[in-house]
Amino acid sequence: MGIVAYYVHVDADQLKTLKEKPALVWNIKNDARFNRAAIIDVDKDWQILSWLASPNKRREQQQTTAMMRVMDRRNADELMQDDKKYDKAIAEECAKLGVKPENMRDIPSDPMVRALEGRGTEKQREAAFNFGFGGARVFAPEEVKIIAVSFSNFKESELNVNFNRKEMHKFNVGGVNWLNENDTVLNNFLIPSFRKVSRFYQNAASLNHYVLVIYR
């Protein structure tokens, strides 16, 4: 069972209404108060789309995989108590994976990762929309417009370039067993999902709306 990310765009008054009664968000399609608002989801594919669209996400996932391999070692507790031994173990696992070790704090975020995963600081989150997995990320209209430009400038061919089932399996992208998937999943599901999110942000930007990324 994974986390589903929902994307919602609303105007300022609608956002105020939702803050007062957060559960209304699940029925905005049928509520006249939310005219021109929208809610979509891409099921659990947001992590996969992030990998395909962002080189920074791929760098993060590579380091995360190395860390998880270290944690699976029998002497993990000992390694965690010794920085030098831990760093050496990380370097060893990175070498096995064919990547260089990096400090996760040095890997920057980017608009695609923020948009798809709803990343942000605590101040950028709204606790009222916590449905079990933390407060929703709220993007102000100015941020939404920057994200929309990033989507419009993104070359969709990059999704094809970065879709490699062996690599994605090695780095446990989205928790999917990619060796059991078919290549057709890219064109049949992932690219349409990416296009849906892209259209969503383009529409939100054109309406000067806020965007919420809610986890459930």
C-alpha cells in the first residue's frame, strides 16, 4: 500500500473555505462553491514521474538506495555509530551501484520535484489538510506560474530517455518490480499521467490559482 498524491487548484476564497472544512476537498467536483477548481491524482505514480523528469530526483534515489543497502548490513548498528565506517560503507555500496557518493543535503531541489512530490518547508504546508501523511504543500499563484513554465519547457523525450526498467529496478523506483513490467507502461500510463499533471499546473497558472498537494 503506497501513498497517493492529490493535486488541487483553487482560488483564494475557495482555499479559505477548505481550510475551515478540509473534508470538502474530496467533493469539490460536485460543489458549486468550487467553480473552476479542480482535483486530480496519478495514483502512486508521482514518485516514478519525479524520477523520469528530474535528474536531481535520480541522484537522490541513487543515494537513498546506497543508504538502504548499508542499513541492511548485519553490522548496520555499528556503522551508524562511526561516521568514518558509515561513509566508507556508503562509498562501497555506491561503487556497486555504479554511482558516486554524494551528500543528500548538497543535491538541490527543482520545480519538477517540488510540483510532483509537493515538497516544501513546514511554513509552506497547511496542517489543516493532514489526512494521515503530513500537511499539504500549498503553492502560491506565483510559484504555480513558475512550475507551469517548467512543465511547458520540459522536453517529453526526456521521459523516454530516462525510462530504463533495469536501472529503475536497481534503484527501487516507486517500489515497483520493474523487471516484471512491460515497456508499454511508459506510453500507456506514465506519459499520460505526466501530461495530466502538466495540464493541471498550466490551467492553475492561467486561473491565478493556488495549488495544494495532498497525501493520502
